[in-house]
Amino acid sequence: MASVSATIQDVFNEPGCGKNANKSEAERKKGCTKQLQPGGAAGGCAFDGAKIALQPLTDVAHLVHGPIACEGNSWDNRGAASSGSNLWRTGFTTDINETDVVFGGEKRLFKSIREIIEKYDPPAVFVYQTCVPAMIGDDIDAVCKAAREKFGKPVIPINSPGFVGPKNLGNKLAGEALLQHVIGTEEPDYTTPYDLNIIGEYNLSGELWQVKPLLDEIGIRILSCISGDGKYREVAYSHRAKAAMMVCSKAMINVARKMEERYGIPFFEGSFYGIEDTSDSLREIARMLIERGAPADLMERTEAVIAREEAKAWAAIARFKPRFEGKKVLLITGGVKSWSVVAALQEAGLELVGTSVKKSTKEDKERIKELMGQDAHMIDDMTPREMYKMLKDARADIMLSGGRSQFIALKASMPWLDINQERHHAYMGYVGMVKLVEEIDKALYNPIWGQVRKPAPWENPADNWQARALAAAAAEAAALAADPVKAEEVRRAKKICDCKSVALGVIEDAIQLNGATTVEAVRELTNASGGCGACSIRIEEILAEVLPASHAIAAE
């Protein structure tokens, strides 16, 4: 596992990451290389993240080396779409058993690779390491090398066993595997000044296909998409692109940054959600390609397409704006969608009452403030009860979130729309924006809500389970307001680090009583951010709040 540890250290030493951008090289490495303790990958492991990042490569055979549950739990967990091969939809696993744990699973892995190549003849086989074979010492690098020499096919090891870290680390380890074994290994049949890479886009519900026709019309060629609707050979020759667009920097910033470093391919982070963001991204793509040698008239074609498509999109959503007047949205998502979807909803005339930022970076939060104002309601962690109360109090008319939150909206008898990876509709580009508006309108004005809000004939609306739940919440709030000591206990008991179950009070004590001044120091004292690391930004905010107060008290 030494090579995996070295790869992880290199991944975290990432100057392209917004959090690390202003740190020295030594500071970037400090603290980030701390290995997880068992259970620290709660919420999605590194293997899951690697599989999510690479499985949309459609013509590749994705072989999971491990117990069958690893493949079973990760198969089909995203709604990516393919315009060609469906091999990626086939779940391959070595299904190791107790005997393999005792004697090793390398022979079984080699036989599995041979069977896949003989039966399906894919252009490449990706082999995913999981926890059990990693812990018993199976060397998938050696097996892949032997299979590559024996069968004359690329057999790529993906070293991302679940115990090394969370899902986001797995995304980056998948990117490292592409950089080490795939990118730069083949050459395209031809190149043009208009060749573009799109990185961190997974073609969920076919979203990429809502943008590709625009790029085709302008004359821009998607040389490679990593990895939505992608093909092995396209990734292998992606190093010949002239520019790149990064869609999700949280997942694959290391790929974009290292391709810029190695091959001179400049990149920017953009969004195709919303009318104006789509236009801005198209302009930026054209500008970068012109800087790399494309003819100047590329911008003229781009502006012509933008003008036509914007006019069509604004006209299409105009009829919905009167229906959306005064309607408020609660957006519970994270990462890039915490700000990119905000712009789209505002364009539709909807009012945002809050957006979650639990998985968002500082840059994401700054973009939210630009869109929603400095007083934007950014939700770090809203409990189900708080979501329910917000919806029942009609502070929001609809909730947009992932599937795990839908039942809160349904209990509140309020409309809900899936905005996450499991959704069945594509919302990217100009036509995607119109589709999003249409689906929100359908959800808001579905007649079912009028029916489910009516009390049953035998029910007393003043004493049903909903009324009792709201009364209990109100009583609890009143009790806390009347008892400052108890209110302080509740405030300090709020969980900041879910992975390690570390409360706010513990972190504040580490800062105030033990002199912690950095996230790394807080981690050493409390173990907070020792799991998935998602809470590190929140800890930085706590440090910013608590340290000035501590210094003021010390000065007195």
C-alpha cells in the first residue's frame, strides 16, 4: 500500500484546489496526509468515488476485485447515459470468498480479466481494488501488468480501496489512474484548433447532449469528455486538446491541473446550468480556443448562437414567471450545484430562501453571495425537523434536493423535485433550463397537493400527527428560549463532524482552552475533520468566529 499512500499524498498536495491555493507546498501537505481511522469514510468510500468517476466511460469493462457486495452496492448508482456501447452497464466482479482471503485472490483476478477479454473484447479493462484484497495483499498492479502483456490489451489498475478515504478522494484517485496509465497513450486521427476537453462531467440523464449540439454548430469539437459518454481511446488522446472546461473541480481538479502542467492545456471552471452561465461558459471556451490559435471568427459564431438560443430560452420561460411570482425554493444539495443551480432558479423568477453548503468550498460560497447577496441564507447542516418546519411554515413552496430528503417534503405535503444524480430529467444548457422550469411548474401546481393537504373525514386537524409534531417543536423552542443554560448546552452539542461525532463545544474548547489556531491543530486535539474532511471549512469558520473573541478576553 506504500504506492497508494504516496499517491494520496500527491493528490492532497494540490495547488489547483481553492482551499490550498494560497498555502506553501509544505502547508499543503501538512495535515492532509493523515490516514483515516476505521469508519472515517462514512457517507461514501474511496472505491465508490472512483467507480462513480470512471464508470461513465461506456466501452470499458469495469471489473471490481472484491466481495460481490462492493459491486452490488455501487452498480447503477448514477443515471449516466451512453450514445454507443452499453458494456459499462454490465457489472463485473471477481466475487472473492473466504478461500481467496486465505490463499489470495490474484489467480481469480487474472482469470476474470481473461474471461472478460475473451467474451467481450473491450478496448480496455479497468480493475478496481477494494478493501479486502488490499488488506490481504493482492497486488493488482502486477496482475494487470501480466494480463496486459498476455492479452495485448490495456488493463488499468485503479488503486482506491474504500478504507483509504472518502468518496471525493476516490474521485481524485480515479483521475490519477487516468493520468498514469491512460492519458497520453494514444494519438487522435487528426487534431483541429477547436478541440476541447470537458472534465468532471458525467452526462447524467444525457445532460451533455443538451450542450454538444451547440458546440457542434459553433464548430467546437469535444475531443474528450472525462468521463460522461466517454470512450477509452478518447481519454487516451485527450492530451491533444487545445483547452479544457472543468465542470466539477471538487472531483477532478487534479486531472485538469496536471494536464495543464504536462501538456499545456489551459482550463477554467464553468457551469452549463442556467441561461447566463451557459452563455458565459460558451464565451470562455471560444476565448480560450482563440488564444490557442483558433480563428477569431469563432467568437462571432459563438455570439450568434448565444443570441439565438438565449432569445428562445427567455421566450420559453416567460410564461412561467407570473406563475412563479412569490414562490420560494429551498435548495438542499452541495458542491457546484449549490451556486450553479441558484442562478438558474433566479432566472426563472423564483426566490431562494436558502441553499445548502455542507459540501461546498469557499469559492462556492463566494459565488452564492454574489448571486444571492451578502446576507444569503447558506445552510451548513439543516436537520430534518428544521426542513420540515420551514416547509410547513410556508417559508418555502418547494424543495429541490436529492432523493434522501424527499420524504421530508412529502411528510410536509409540499412539492419536491429531484435535482441530484438520480434524476430522470436533464437540466443543462438552454433547453435544460426550460425543462427545469417546466418540471418545477408541474411539481408546484400538481393537483395532488390540494388533495393530500385535506384532512381525512375522521381526522381532527388540530390534533393529528403533524399538529402534534409542530407543537412539540414549538414547545422545545420555547423551553430553550426560557432556559439560556439549556440553550447553550444544545448549541454546544450540535454535531460539526459527523464522521467522528465531534460537537461544536468540543471544537470551541480546543480553540479557547487548548490554544488550537488551525484546522490541523483542532484535528489533533479532537479528531474533527479526521474522516471525510467535509467539515474542515466549517471548522475554519468556527476558528474565525472564536479566535477574535478569545484574544479580546485575553487582552482584558
